[in-house]
Amino acid sequence: MIDAVRWVRTPENQHEVHVLDQRLLPLRTEFMVCRTASDMATAIRDMVVRGAPAIGIAAAFGVALGSQSWNPGAGFSYQQHMEETTRLLGATRPTAVNLFWALERMRALWATPVIGDPSGLTGSLFLEAQSIKDEDIRMNRKMGDHGQALLPDSATVLTHCNAGALATGGFGTALGVIRAAVSAGKTIRVFADETRPYLQGARLTAYELVEDGIPTTLITDGMGASLMAKKKIDAVIVGADRVTANGDVANKIGTYALAVLARAHGIPFYVAAPFSTIDFSLQSGSQIPIEERSPREITHFGPDVRIAPEGVSVYNPAFDVTPGEFITAIITEKGVFRPDEIRQLAPKSN
Ligand code: MRU
């Protein structure tokens, strides 16, 4: 299975985290070696690792790396150092809530007062980050089981962006549902949107599905409507970066258009996301901070080839919000819910 974020112990008994460089896929498989929280913050900000659950896992390991590099002689207490580590990692990408969820879960460990040398917590922090990753894989498999039951024995599914093993601890959310359906013996064909402008669909989703031998056709983002009109799509399945209490969903830019199209054509529109993607503190999608990314992603093809004229204005939000009313169901590890049922799933403390 593709493993985007790996915890490694060196022969010198140091911890490293090896992050698969998704910017190079599918042409090259290389890992960025992260030894500090700052390395990990760079990996998240620069999209070496991306996808909401994978960002959360990477941030959790970033906290553990931060603990490892605490130097008592530098003049900051362990708690001050860890607070700054958390701030650094939290400032990388704003939309996926899993990042902040993971930082808070790690805080519960490092903020607990300890007797003696607090750097002794480093080992526990790495174990906690690994637990977050292992739990994510288990949740994805459960989501897969719940979600695959929604698909007919033979189905053509449209997906957008990459919500696969690369975007998670492993197996995937939306792609996990597709994988589970295939494992259950269903005949599944996939249309994968290329996903402008960063091309996660063309580079990452197509790569994962081709590797798995799942029949996949790559299309540009504007082709979904005509395929739906021709009755070539039985369901749309996407992941999520943040789900709010009212069942609105932030996901990769272009998702909202697909949901509206699906509604217009009477096609079910499913979102697969773990509970760590639900932000019960926000009442609606309009409160979700939406990341705006570099104009170069639109004006250039790849890193260097300019395709738009100098001087043109560019608007490049990385995500949009799909109102819950356009979503047939949200598939989680705890079951399948209508968007208007999400609020009542909030943990009692919220
Ligand atoms: O900008 P990215 O690549 O981090 O965005 C990821 C997405 O929006 C995915 O579509 C996804 O559904 C969330 S991760 C499972």
C-alpha cells in the first residue's frame, strides 16, 4: 500500500519522518526527509504531502519532531518551545481541519505537566502520531465498508481531486470506498477529473487507480456535465477537507459544481470523510477559511511554462464549499449520514 508519511528510526536512535514527495508523482518516487518541525511545516506548506487526513498525520509527526529538537540551553521552556512548534505547523494550510484536530490531540500529550525531563515525552509523541495514522487507516477501511454498500454491483463513479492513500494514512476516503467496492466483487469504473489547477486527479488519483488495476478514464474538469447528460455516471464520490455542523463540505475547488450537476441529473453525490474532518465548532460552510494559492498554478503549466499573458489578474481559491442540500450522504467510519444529521453527532462536550 502507498505510504505517504513514514516514521523511521535511524541507527543513531534519532527519529526521522520520510514524506513521499507528491509533487514529483507519478514520474518519480522520492522522499523528503524531515528531521525538524520546520522541515515538516515546509513539507505541508509546499504540498510535498497534501490531502486533509495526511496533513493531520504529517502535522502530528511534526509535533513529535519538534519535541525531539528541544534544546534546554536555548532559553525557552519545553512548553514554550512546543507552543511555538504548534504555531508553526498550524500556519501551513488553513482549510483542512484535520491539521488543527491533530495538533490539539498532540497538545493533550505534551501539555500534560511531567515530573523530570519533559523531553522524555518525545517517544510518546511519536507513538501518538503513529496511532493517529493507524487509526486513520482503520477508519478508511470502515468508511469503505459503509460506502461500498451504497454502490450498485456495476457502477461508473466520478471522483474529483485525490482522496486516496496518498491523501490519508492509507487506503483513502473516496478512493477507499471505490477500493472496498472492488474488493466486494463489484464492477467499478472510474472517471477521474484532472482537477485544475494543481492536477491532483491527473497526477495522483489516476496513478493510484491505475496501480490498483481499477479501470479509470481521465477527463478534464469541464467534462462531467456531458457525461452525466449521457447517463454515463452512476454516482459521484469525493473526499472533504472540512465538514461543518450543518453538513456543508469544503473540498477541492470544482466540487460544488459537480454536486449541482449531480443534483440536476438525479445522480447521488457522496462525500467520504472521517470524523476528524468534521468541525462541529463551525455552524456553516461560510465560516470555513478558504486557502488562496499562488497565481502561478494557473498562469503556468508545471513550474516553468507560462501559458497566460503577463499582467492578467488571477483568482485561485484551492477549495469551495458545497452546501449540504446538494449532498446525498456523508460516509464516515461511524456510518452513513444525511448532511442534516451531522450536528447531532457532535461529541457531548461541544
Ligand atoms: O489541496 P489538497 O491536495 O490538499 O486538497 C485535498 C482535497 O481537497 C481532496 O479532494 C480531499 O478530498 C480531501 S483529502 C481526502
